[in-house]
Amino acid sequence: MTAYDWDQTATRFAQEMGKYRLMVERGAVPFWYGDGNGAAQPALVAGVFGNDNCPQSAGNTRVEHGVEQVRNRLHDAQMQELGFGVSADGCTWALLFEPEQDRLYTAVGREFQKEMLAIFLEDIVAGA
């Protein structure tokens, strides 16, 4: 991955997902990230998020436990954490991960990888 402020991106992602707090409690979003320098192969990045109905504080163990569960499962799957962020109101958290180093080169392979990742991440956040 290129040098990039992933924590800032995760915070913006949390802020955006917080808009849907009433519709979805947890979720996962795989997406392709290009570095803007014309790289031939964009990187796959995964974002997982959680919406909570109470502001995050040092004593909010539900949020801390959910984030820790997601981190542990993704670490076990050998995914590298890129960034973590919380929305301005403290009600939404987001983690960004790089799923794997090996890239698939065909469009079909990349789409398959993306779909399998989405299923895996949805399973993880559903259990958090």
C-alpha cells in the first residue's frame, strides 16, 4: 500500500456510514483503491463499520468489544489493518483493511475475490 492517511479515510467512512444508522447496524464494503498515479493494478481495500445508538466513550464496552472482535477475526485471516476512525458524534466506527497481497489479474477473478470478501466480512460484522 502506498503512504496514505488511512485513519482519516476511515473517519470519513465512519461519518458517511453514520448517515444510515437507522437502517443498518453493521456492514462491510469492499472497494478498489487506486493511488491516483496511474497504477496498473488498483488495491482491494475492505471497510467494516458499526453504527451504535449511544455516543462512544471510554466506558462504551459494547463498541470496544465489537471492534476488538472484528480486529481479531481479520487478523486471524491475515488481513492488515490500514486505519481506524470514529464519526464526529462518536456513534459510528470504521476499520479499513487490506485483505491480501496477491492480486487476481482478470476482471472475473477480481470480481469473484470482491464477492467472497464481502461474504466473509458480512459474517464477521454480524457476529460482532
